[in-house]
Amino acid sequence: MFKRVFYTMTMVAMAAPAFAADASVGTGMIALAAGLAIAIAAAFGALGQGRAAATALEGIARNPAASGKLTTPMIIGLALIESLVIYALVIAFIILGKI
């Protein structure tokens, strides 16, 4: 039963832009895509940063003498994760520019 409802809703969602008389549905989908892109990127970026920080702090707690060797790669890793989120923000702005 759930599959049937899911497939029906999927088909209705796909067919809505085809039967639209104006472009408002298409622009709505573009705005939704931009919002989802930045939301997903921010969520998984935050999860990655949290996991990286937790792992680095766990390593420092196990071996305090290695804190100097762990801090720099951790900061570089966090910067790279953040750059991917900023890249997703730029892509979302590009997508919004198509409206």
C-alpha cells in the first residue's frame, strides 16, 4: 500500500511542471532545489566538522604530547570541509539566479 501511494505521489510531483500553464511551478522547483542544496550541504558539513573535532580531541586526550601534531591537520581539514559548504552556497546562488 505504501509503495502505491509513494509511486502515485512521485508521478504527480513529476507531472506538475508538465501541466503548468505558467512558469511559477518551475521557478518554485528551482528555489526548492537551491534550498535543499544548501540545507544538505550545511547539515553534512556540520556532521563532518563535529566528527573531525571529536576525533582530534579524542586523540589529544589519549596522547597530550601529540596535540601540536594533531591541531594543524585538524584545522586544515575543518577549513576544507567549510570550503565545500561555501561552494554549495555559491551553487545555490547560481541556481537562484536562474529564476
